[in-house]
Amino acid sequence: MKLASYTSNRKGFNGLFNKLIRKRFNGAYSHNEVVFEPSDGVDHLMPDGTTQPDANGAVWCGSADGTDFIPAHSTYRAGKRGGVRLKRIVIDDTKWDIIPYKKNPLPAAIWFVVHQGKAYDWRLIGSFTGVIMSILMEHSNDKVVCSEACLACTGFKEAQRVDPCLAHVIVQSYND
């Protein structure tokens, strides 16, 4: 299992949030993904039954994203936009900083299967990017952001307090 932290900018509205999050935390990362590998022993939990890369080189990743559609096989909110999901992604090392994640991948994969479809926490993103947004947006303990999902899946307490830059530092500390 690895942690991939996004260093590039997406296009349009998403790219604006990439920049705001990096600026707010004076860091290099705006998004995190847990990357599942063939050696993790979690093939049976992946939607297609394997952690092998597909023909395009995409691998199974778990996170929360505000704009992705929740897959039809999800426990919650299938077909809706934004939330916890497992998704195949081509992890291009020119756009991602990839580090080992020295935690047990089995409970992490189970966490993503169980929580898949939980809504995205725009309020928490608002608090990351500015105080006024955090006041205007409704809060719910049932909503999740990327860094929270990537830490909560391994049992990290108070994961909702961690931004993508700090999540990368925390996972790196497991490797030291």
C-alpha cells in the first residue's frame, strides 16, 4: 500500500481548489489517495476482484473526492457526485508524490468498501481554505475529505483535523 499526494493542478474549478489548499497550508499537496498494490492481499475487496494494474496502467485507489461520481456498486449514494470511493487511477509520478504507507492494507481496503459513497465534506474544505466558508457550509460527521479518508482507513484518530499536506507528513513519519 502507498500514499499518493497530488502535486499538479486539475483544470477549471478543481484546479482552483488545488491552488487554494496548497496556498492555505503553504505545502505541495492538494489531494491524497491510498494506492492498493498486488502484494497487499486485498484483491477480493476491489470492485473487479484484482489489484493488478489495468491495460492503461491504472491502479485501485481509495480516497474521497468532491467531483467524482460514486460507483453503482457503492453502499451509499450510488450515482451521486462527491464522496468516498474506490477508483482506478493512472498514478503519473510527474503529478503525484508517492511514498510507502506502512500500515495494514486489509483494514484500509475494508474501510473504503464499508464507507464508499459517504458524502464529501465541503464544509471541511471550506475551513481549510477560509473561515467564512466554514461558517456558511453545513457540517456533518458523516462527510469525508481525502486526507481524512486516507488516515481514517488505518485507524488514525481525529483524521478530520488533517489537511493533505500534513497527511503526507504523517504517513512519511511511519516510514522513518
